[in-house]
Amino acid sequence: MVSWNALTEKAMIDEVRDYVKTLFADGKISGFLALKSHGGGVYPHLFQGADELDDGLSLGDLAEPGDCRYPLASVLMTVLAAEPEMTFGILLRGCDDRALNELLRWNQVKAADRVVRVGMACSPELARAHECRKPFPDDVIVGQKTDPVSCERVREVREKDLQNRLEYWLEEFDRCIKCYGCRNVCPVCFCNVCTLEQDSLIATGDIPPENPMFHLTRAVHMAGRCIDCNLCTEACPAEIPLRTLYKGVAQIIEEEFGYVTGVSSSDKSPLNILGSDPGHTSAND
């Protein structure tokens, strides 16, 4: 097992920096979307030249969960739309890689050849903390692949009978303050018109939202799209185990249709009947 200390972090940053500088030098990318450390915080940043990489390049959380995870794939979607002629590199963990694959499937990112993936494997500690089903991207540039981790909480909830399961979720949803954090942080939420803001389904003026309509509507909408990144649970100020809900839905989709979200293939979601969801206009259109 790798010892995730300051020396390891420095070596990994140096490895990423050297690799990306080569991409810039060879003219393969016009920018590199990653994380930057500045002013005591870490945030997404588009490095626009090799020299910029020497100023604050960060890999985010390494040894344990913190506050350095962002939906980089959805940020890239915006960057590609703003610069339709350019090619960009992106730092990808396993969950980011899955998100990018799913955005490509839903035609939200249309030009795969304009994306250069720089993959980073997560540590065993992070994989266990997030119960990650694939804690590394398909192509790893830095880090060592670690074993997937099963989500025991999903199994525990699904083993409850229907009445106890309903009571469990109603109690969890009762804490919701309708902040939309789960939606806003999600890397595969791309609808121009959000069903959670339509009065015909959800009364927009009601806070907290009607229980369980708000969360069940979102759970159904995430079916066939959730890539199991756990960002929704991390963002939730009420600590609702949203990832458990969405992962349970994803398991049902896999069992019924044999479809696994986020894997690298040309197969479309069984719910993506027309190839791209009507009303879900691509950011690149």
C-alpha cells in the first residue's frame, strides 16, 4: 500500500506537471483543467500554458476525504462550449472518467477527440471512504490502481421490507432544506429546464419540499445517469445519504437492463431512447 504523505503528493504532482507540460509542448492541448491551490483553498482552474502549472497545481484529496472534489467533467463541458475549436486536457479520477463517458453518451460532450484525459488513481483510503466501485480511470497516468469497494449501505437498505424501507427514506428526506446542492454539484445534471423547478411536479415555493416527491423525482431522473461519485452526499448539508438512493436505483437499472453507467462503451442508456434526451440541449449546441 502506498503511504500517502507529503513526499508522495509532491512526486505525484511533479509527475502530472511533467506529463502535461509535454502535452503543451507538443501542441496537443490548449489548456489543462485541473485543481489549483490558492489562498488556503482548492478549486477548479484552467491552466492555459505550461508555465502556469508551476503555480499551485493540486491533485485534491489524496489520503482521506476533504473538500477538494469537484465535478470537473461538467466544468469541462462548459469550457468546450466556450472554445469550440480548442483541445483541452483534464485531470480525471475514476468518478470523473465515468462522468465524462456518460456526458459523451448523452451528447453533452460531442467531440471526444478534443479531450485529452490525464488519469489519476485514488488511494485505497479514499476508495474505502467513498465505497468506490472503480477508484481509477481507464488510463492511469499517475498513482496505483486499488481494488473496488462494494457499497454495504445499499445492500442493507434494499434488504429492508417495503414498509421499513419507506419509513427509512421518509425520515431521511425530512431533513431536506431544498438547497439544490445535490443537483448543482452533480456532474451529469445537464438539463436546461429542471423538473425540480416545475410547479406541476414540485411546488417551487415550498420549503422544505414535499416529502418524498422532491427526492423521488430526482432519483427517477438520475436513473441510467448516476455515475456513483458521491458528490451529492458530500454536498448535502442535511447529511441525507443520497448516494445510497441513487446507487440503489442504478443497481436496479443494471439488473433489469444490464446497463452500467459510466463505463467506456458505445452502449446508450436504456432510458436514452432518442440518443439525446429531448429538452436536454447540449452545452455544445
